[in-house]
Amino acid sequence: MDSSIEEVCVAWRKGLRRALGLPWHTHADLLAPITGMLPPRDELFCSLAKFVLQCSASNNSIVNFGIYFRRMHSPIGFNMQLCCERYKVSLYSFSCINRKSIKHLVFRDLSNYRSNAGIIYELLLARSRLGVISSLSVAHMDFIIHYTCVS
């Protein structure tokens, strides 16, 4: 994937931090577990995997040839290779890549952040319902969120 994909990922992280009211220097790895969403790069790989699997089911020999036999000479084949490298799967096992497996791998790799992400998620919910909780102020809540996000 090209550098413009990284620009989209950066913009996604910035927008998510802003929408959730998180500090700008919140660890990027916390965002996926907090929201339960896959990062854009992983979403693109999900779409790629689905497309490739549909193409591989095609009866058209040109489609199959372009995907499997000329992989480094085509954008799809090159991205398949990147996808396999990212998820540590051989090209011959590419058919096992799907949204469920990608989500499992991404969240497994981010398991170190799961407890902090859970705390931050609960704090965000509590902050959104602060009128119900009178013992904490918005400033206290923001301090706790800030500390949890960047430590």
C-alpha cells in the first residue's frame, strides 16, 4: 500500500481522537480497542481479501492468472503479498484471511492495550453521562482520561 494510505490512517486517527475528545497524543494503538473498529489499513486488507476470494472463484482463466501467477507485477498481487506479510500468513493460505480473522489478529496483537482501552471506553461513557454522575467534574474526568491515554 502506498504512502497515501498512511495519510488516510493518520487523518482517521486524528479525527477519531477529536471526535472522542481524547488527547492528541493518545497512543494510536489504543484507538482500535477503544472503538472496536479496525484501522483503515486493516479495513482495506479485508476488502482486498474479499475481492481476491471472489476473483479466485471466477471461471475466467485471465482473472485467476492475474491474481496468482503475476502477483508482483500487478497491484492486486503486490497488495496480496503485503497482506500476507502483515498477518504472517503464507500466500497459499490467503484464503483463510477474512474480516473475522483479521479482527482477531489485530486485537490479539493489541492485547497489551485492552485493559487501558476498556478503562478509557468506560470513562468516555461516564463523561458523556456526567449529568447523572455528580461526584466527578468534567475536569476530573478529562484528567483521568488524559493520564490513561498517554501513560
